[in-house]
Amino acid sequence: MRTTDLKDLTNTVEQLRKELHADLDASFVEAVVRAEEQNPEDDAEALRAIQAALKAVLVAMGAI
């Protein structure tokens, strides 16, 4: 994916997060987009990265 396309996608996702789910951690959403961008052909690796990002958010919140 071209850098400009990724930036546009990230900006759009962030705008939607703010409008629809402002309580959702922005760094988690960014990590999900980054995991998918970095692992376009490796779903297992993308999922591991997303799970790690989710765990980090939950730990920071004191949920686990």
C-alpha cells in the first residue's frame, strides 16, 4: 500500500473512531491498521499483533 493511501486510510479510521466510538483507544485502532498493513498476506501474524495491542490496552486500563 502506498504511504499516501495508508495515511488517508488512517485519517479516515481515526475520524470515524472519534465520531462513533470516542471511548475506543486511538492507539489500539492505529495498531490494528498498522498490523494489517505490515502483514497483508499473513493473517496469523496480523492477528498476533492485534492481540498484543489489545492486551497492552487492557493492561494499561487495569482490566487484566
